[in-house]
Amino acid sequence: MTNITVTLLLLLLMAALIVNGVPMNTSQRCSCKGTVKLVRCPNISGVRVYPSSPFCDRTEIVVKRRMGHMVCLDPTSRQAKRILSSNVSPHHWSSVQCRS
């Protein structure tokens, strides 16, 4: 190999190592920008839970309302804790039963 080829390969390898070591900004990959503490149970048509991942460092609970709107539920609220304890399947729309 010529000196130019070896030099180019070394530069390419160094660039790959530098790019690989750059941390990703995970906060911009989350689906929920804001949350609510409570959604009236009769208005809920489905719930989808996204566990924390390399793309988003927090658990997200997306609630679909009967009118089609979607809101994010605060994972620290009582309603969210009840939903999480009901073994909702992650990443799939699940129905939630209201408690009296």
C-alpha cells in the first residue's frame, strides 16, 4: 500500500471513532412534550406505554381519548401508576378498565 492510502485509512478510522463516541441528545426523541395528571376514565379509548429506552430516558404513557385526541399522562400520577400496575403491553394500544 502506498503512504497516501495508509494515511487515508487512518484518518477514516479516527473519524469513525470520534463520531461513534459522540453521545446522542435523547430528550428530543421522546414523544411527550408535556403531560397531564388525570384523564377522566370514560373518555379513554386506549393506552399505549413506552418504557424508557436509549432514545428516551423516561417512561411515557400516551392516552387516546374517545374523540381521537391523544395526551400524555404524567407517569408519577396515581392514574398512571394504576395503568402501569395493570400489566399494559408496551408499544401496543391496550384498553383500560375503570375502577368504581
